[in-house]
Amino acid sequence: MSDIEFRLPDIGEGLEEAEIVEWLVEIGDQVRRDQPLVEVLTDKSQAELPSPVAGIVASLHYEVGDIATVGDLLVVITSADGSPTTIATAAAERQLSPMPATAPATPTPTSQRRPVKASPAVRRRARAAGIDLAEITGTGPSGRITNDDLAAATESPDSFGGSPPVPLIAAATPNPAGGEQPLGALPIGTHPLRGVRRATARAMERSWAIPHIHGMDEIDASNLLAGRSRIKELLGERAAGLSVLPFLVTAVARALARYRTMNASIDTEAEVIEVHGAINIGIAVATERGLLVPVLRAADELDLLTMAGELSRLSKAARDGSISAADMSSGTFTVSNYGSLGGRLATPIIRAPEVGIIGFGSIRPRPFVVDGAVVARPTLPIATGCDHRLIDGDLLTAFQEHVIALLTDPVALMVR
Amino acid sequence: MAPGSTAPTSTHDLSDDQLRQLLREMIGARVFSTRAFNLQRQGRAGTNAPVDGNEAIIVGASHALDPTTDWVLPQYRELVGLQRFGDEVIDRYALYITGHPGGGHLPEPIRVWPPQISLAAQIPHAVGLAWGLQLQDTEGVVLVFFGDGASSEGDFYEAGNFAGVLAAPVIFLCVNNGWAISTPTHRQTSAASFADKAAAFGFPGIQVDGTDVLAVHEAVSAARHRALAGDGPTLIEAVTYRLAPHTTADDPTRYQPDHEVAEWRDRDPIESMRRLLTSRKLWNDDDEQEANDTADERMELAVQRAESAPTPADGFFDHVYATPTERMIRQRAAFRAHYGQEDGQ
Amino acid sequence: MTDTATTASMTMVEAINHTLHREMARDERVVVFGEDVGHNGGVFRATDGLQAAFGSRRVVDTPLAEGVIAGTAVGLAAAGLVPVPEIQFLGFSYQAFHQIAGQIARLRYRSQGRFEGPITLRAPFGGGVRTPELHSEAIEGQLANIPGLKIVMPASAADAKGLLATAIRDPDPVMFLEPLRGYRSIRDEVPLGDHLVPFGQAREVTPGDDVVVFAWSYMVEVARRAAEEVAGEGIGARVVDLRTLVPLDLDTIVQAVEQCGRAVVVQEAPETNGFAAEIIALINEHALWSLEAPVMRVSGYDAPYPVGRLEDRYIPDQGRVAAAIRTTVATR
């Protein structure tokens, strides 16, 4: 004697369920093999389900009118011969289950950095040489790390690869820091700290916890302005609104490519220093909602024209509120152009977890010493803030000097 | 079976035992088929196509052939009626409906091809096979089953045309059971009959009562003699009615008129033959019981064998090429690494 | 396997004809049939003289019906013969596709080994000779997606012989695709004796270590000329003729990519989902870490094969292949 479980089969090539229309047997009935037990209604037809065995009906598991799902137990029949104990689930239970996993557990990602760009062969060589590609600046298209980059990194970690010249031309960009709301006009009373202001406040709290050091200087901007004028002259309409900002950002990006430690983040709790492969420069923009910092990705790869267009798009999006979260994430360094507001010197605050920020003051004629004589020159004040936990004064100064050199002689910007 | 006992006999010379055997096999066909239908309703078999209404055509034709020299290419309803070609056919049928790959293997020396799901695709195969027999000067004919619906396929016309050109020893047996799933004959063709289509091929086409096993036997015998004499193909349209759903997945009450079904039930081919033999005192209730029991036991045995047949889960890698390609070997190794060497049952 | 004692210069179509003669003489089970293959000797003369030599029972002109040409091959094979049907142009095989894909390819499988399909279905294909519609389509990628078929695509006269002889002796169905542009333009030394080229063994056509160019059928010749062109610029392009797509010589593909680090795949078929994509996927699976640059693909376009005046710019030519080679080599 054995109990045979009869389960609802899929009788119509992919049916999921059936309605119980009529029981054709009762508990205790003696049934023959293939004697109809129950009439069911499916999406396709009405059908009688015959008993798989001869025996006595031990139990019925659905009421007339119920909907049974394929695989559900319908009837138990006590059979005289001890053949199979479960019928009609063969198809459902025939699924194979995969072998127990023997593969090593998936490693937990240690950081959320984006993969650097490099060909598989370069990756393999880097692995073999024990070099983390994230520490190498790629000079190929889109920042790709080339074999030459890898070779250079292998020989001299700080080498500054010489590569083909890049195009330089730029288009108009509006003043990214401009704001039109009346300043300092918050009405008397208590105001909830919300939105961008709250986010800014929190960010500043975090940033203020960073031990800052600052370096300041002034740049003779004569050549820079002359160069910009010449480009506008050459391009006419196309460069009508070209500001100095793309030049400034380009110079910073070049300096970051040279001094990669400046393009890093620090996490003292995890006790790691993450040096980033990509140079993504945040541009601080004052908006009605507060300070926003859209991010210019792979800034070291952009020519002036492209960069100016991108700066224009980002600052417009920041001001009209259409900027996406993606356009404000993944920054690795920040440029604050407070000079557009008229300022001269300031102490810019780092945006944690970045380790550096550069602020530019307004370009104005100011006394400047040239060949021992004080003359009036358009000067560009520069202030660099660094995280002193990672950056010391020597690196800060070297980095800032490099920016100054590039902006003093902008022809150097045209060459890598 | 000894070759001597398998050679076809002309219809008028059929012995009493042979007549009784025809009925036994017709009953057997329906018992096997009904059991297959129930197995599907019990979740133990996949979609299958009942034979009800076609028994006289299949059994009558198979007895007009010589299983030691002649070949049968079925569509997909015929295996249950081809016991004459080998007892193991029924085991293969049980494997076939329960989804075992071995169901496609009709072993030597059974001259029956596996069921063909692609309608009419077997007709060019039959012509090729008959052509091959002809080229090798091998005696034998090829009989190919197909339905009224399949006759609308291009393969039927291409193969019929070429068979006529070759004068190949092939018999086209069109089982006209009135329905191609839900499409009735008059939506299938505007020809007066399916047999008429032979005119385009340049060989004879005849229509025969498909509910009369002796009429089918006689028609196929004549066609066979023609073929063996080198006179080429014959198209036989055997007219019957589909007395069951198209397949287990079909509901014919949606389209078959009740009165039509009732009329044809009165002409049930098994019932007709039973009446004939009973009237000749060749059949009684004991014979009926015995025929049913024998078939039921045979099918039960076939089902038990099928359900206990080992089914390697990676069996689909077998018999794709004579020697598996390196890629298949890799794929199979990956399959086994992932799933293990389980049984697919 | 090759008796190289004597060779003769032959065009590809001469080599095919020569091989059919030899195989029919060798094995009386071989039956050649198709449209115009008998008295006329085939529209390209590939079967010229066969009917005179072996009779009209073994070399048979069929009615104009591709479906039954392919379909009867199944029955002939089951009868124990070795069918060598011809589809006059591969593009016409669409009218036989249900038999090729649904029946020929599955005969062994659906009968679980009871019946074999030692069928060699020959069909010319390929553009560049101003044929009308549906004469030129390169559909090897579609065929290669059908388990059970072998896909053979010779690029030289010697290979046409060696691969055709192997195909006819193979127990499985072979799609033997002949580049009609190469029928008379490709000429090389063909061994006159028994010559069998095994399936699944690619052939290095030109040496080189800077980049490997994978090609098959007539595109091998295009790739060879491109390799010659860039050789003058100091680029060593290794041209590899895959010869058979199924089975495929993966080892040679992987080895060549590992040695060169750069690869170009050339196909005549439209770009999307062509067999080149399969090669690139395999490189990805088996040789990724050797890649210095993305694998380039040079192919026809995702447009129906064009009429005569447009076809020369549709098919990959020497210039496009050379340009792809330069691009991949320039990637650092």
C-alpha cells in the first residue's frame, strides 16, 4: 500500500492554473487507473484528469470553484501497488539545480572607483609588474593608459609623458560663479536649514575638520589675456564669449596630472589614500539655492573649445536647477573662481574627501615688479588650499608654481 | 516475425486470422493513444496527438506493405498503428511522448522513421528514399503519411512533382480527416478532392474510404504493385474524420459541429470492422476483451520502461555530429561542471 | 594525407570539377544532383563532364525546386547513398531552408543516430560579379547558427579540392560554399593525387606578428592584398584563412591573437550578427588579455545585398581592410 499524491499537471503547453469544475469521485471511492477524477477548466479548454493508478481516494484538496496552481496537490489515492508516490509534478520538479558553488566567493569591492581605461594587454602587464593602473595618468584618447604610459610609470613614477599636441580653441562660457539674488537679504527670523544650504553646511562642517594649509600668490596675466584676445580674434563669432576660466581649469588639470597626489582623497578611518586615475574638477558655482559644484570630467583630456562648452552647460544647469546628481559627483579636485565676484585673496575650503582646492581672484591691474621696476600689470591672484594630513608645504608650493608657470606663459598650455 | 509471415497479401486473400489481426491492431492503436492522452492529463507525458479515426488507414496500409522491404515515413499520429513493423515501435512511442530523446530512434530493422512535426517535410525524404532504392536496384516501396493540411505545403507539391519525374516507388498517403486543427477541408483546398492533385504530378490519384480498413488495404496494395512494377508513385486520399482533439492541447468543441462528430462516430473505423467480423462470427466479446487487455498491458509495459529509462540531463549533446566538435565538448564539460551528471528525469 | 608528388595549376572551379570526378569514381554511392548540373554541367561548369562520365542515374538534373533538392538528399542518405546536391546560388537556399535547418541538420539527432546525413550541399555565393538579386548573399552566419551542419568555405583551389573531398567523405551534412568571384580568378597549384584537408584547421596565408587578419572564402584574397599593401609601411599582417567555420579552429585563432595582440576580422556578410561577431566573442572569451587594441571588424553593411552598380563599395575591399589594419596597429 502506498499513498499516491496527484498534483495538477500543466495540460496545455504552458498553463499556470486551472479551476476545479467538478469532482467526479468522493473520498473512499475505489477508482480504476485512468478513471476520471476531476473536471478542470483551463484557459484553453475543459478537461477531465484521469487517475494515474488504481486505488482508493484518500483525500481531496480543493473545493469546486477553487483555482489550483500547476503543481498543487489535488488528490491522494491509496494504491494497492507501491509504485511512484508523486505523480504529475515531474515536469515542474525536473528542473536541475546547479551544483553547490565551488567557485571562490566574489571578492567584495574595496572601493567604488570607476575602472581606468586600458587595453587588456596593458592591464595584464600592469598586473604582472605589480602596478595599480589607477596610479597612472593615461595620455591616450579619453585618458586611456597606453603602453608608453605604463612604461614611463615603470621607469619613473613622476615622468611627464610627451605626446602629440592637442587642439586649443574654445567657445563662450558664462561666468560660472555669478548669482543674481540679493545677497545677505535673508529676512529676520528663524529659517529651517534645508536643501542646498543644509547640504552645504554639512559639507563645510566636514571640510572644516580638515587641517588646511594655504599658499597664495599673484600671476602676471598679461600673456594670458593677450592669448585669449588673439584666439577670439582668430575665431571671431565662435569664441565671442570666451572667458579665462577654461584656461585656468586647463592649467590646474595639467598640474594635477603632474602632481597626482594632489588628485587624491584620504580616509583616516580606513587608513587609505586613494589616488585617482581620472582628473575630475569641480567648479564652485554660487546659485540661488546655495553653492553647487558641477564636475568637469576628465578635465585633462578636454581641449579649450570642448571645455568651454562643457563649463557653459554645467553652470547653466546648476543655475537653472536642471543639473543632475551625476554631473555633481565623482569630483577629485575643486576650482573656485571667486574672482568673478570681484575678490582678490581668499582661503578656499577643501571639499572632503578631496585633498586640494584652488581659488582664483579677479584679474585687475595691480602693481607688479617687472625687471626691478614696479609697473601696473593685470594680475591674477591665486590661493591653494591643501589637506595637511596628506600634503605638505613643499608639494603645495610646487603644484601652485606649476599652475602659475602655465598661466604666465599660456603657450605652454598648448603643449603636453 | 519471420519474413514469410510478413509479406502482404491481396485483400481478397486475407485469412480469417489476418482479418482478426487487423482489428486487434486497430484496437491496440486506440488503446495506446488513449493511454498517451491520459498520461498527458496526469502530467506524465508531453503534448501528443490522438489517433482516433485514423486507425483503419494506418493498420490497413501497414498490412499492405512488407516490413522487410518497405519503408514508412509517418507524420505524427501513426506510430501507434505500426506494430506490424516491429513490437518495439510501441516502446519508442512511449519514450517519444514522455519526452525522451530515444523516442526518435526506431531501431534496426524497423523500417519506420521517427514522427515528423514539420508538416509535409517528410514527403521529400520519402521521395529521396524511394529514389535511393531505385538507384540501388533494391526492391521495396516507401509509403509516406501526411494530412489534408500538410497537402497545402510546398514540400508536397515539390516532392510529388519530382517523384513523378523519377517514377520513384513511393506511395503518398494523404489522411484526410477533415480538419487541420480547426481548419476544415473546404478552407484547405478548392480542389474537388486531394486525390485530384495527382493529375498535376502525372501519376494516379485515388480516393478511398479511410474508415474501411479493407478498402485502404486494397488501395495501398495496388499502389505498391504499381511502384514495384516500376510504374511510379500513387497518391491515395483516405477519407475519415478526426474523432478526438487535434492534440492534448486542443479543444475541438470550439469548432467541430456536434452533429458532424456524431455522424462520423457511427462510422468509427474500429466499430465498422468489429461489426463486419462479428457478423462473420470471427469476433466476440472475449476477443474484444483480450484485444483491449493485451494492448493495455503492452502499453503499461512500455510506459514503465519509458518512465524508468535513464535520461542523462546532457543527452542533447549526443547525436548532433558523428564526432562532437571541440566546442560541444567544452560546452558539455561546462554543463557538467555546473549541474553535475544528473539524471534529467 | 596528401600526395603532393604531382600538382597542376587549376582555377577553383576546375579543382571542384576535378574533385567531383575523383570522388564519384572513388565511391559509387556518390550522387550529384541539382538544377542544370547534368547535361549542361552546371551554370558555372562545376559539374561539367560528370554526366558523361558517370551516367544520368548518378548525375541528375532535378526540377527547379530547392526544397525538394535538399529534402530528397535526406532520403537518399537514409538509403545509404552519398548525396552531393547543388543549390545553384546560395541565395536560393531560402526556398530550401526548412529542409536544411529543420531536416538535414537534424537527421542524425532526431533519429538518435539511426540515420546519418553524409550530405555535401554545394552552393556558390558572394558578390562582385554583377549577378541579379539573391545570387550574392553571404549567409554563412545564419547557417552556422544551426547545430548539426558543418560550414566549409575554401579560399584556394587546392583547398577547394582538399576540403570538398573531406566533405564528401564526412558522415555529417556539410554546407560547401564556393565563392563565385573566385571560381575563375583564384588559381593555384592543386595536388593531383589524393588530397584531403581536415576540417577545423585554419591556414596561415601570410606571416606577420603585428596584427592578425581572420578571413574566409574570397575575403582571404582581399585580406592578402591588404596585407601586401601595409607590408610596404612596415606592418606585418598575418592573414589566417579559417577554411571551416564549423568546426572552427579556435586554437589557431587564440594563438594568433596571443602572438599579435591585435586582430581584424573580415566578412562579406552584413555586419550585425555575422560570423565575425562569433570570432570576436571567442577572442573575448579566450584571448582577451593579449589584446592591445579593440578587435576590428570589416564587413558588408546592414542593407540588403545591392544591385550591380553598388556592389563594389558594399563588399569589403583591400582599402577598407588595410585601413582597419592601420587603425588597430596605431592603437597604443
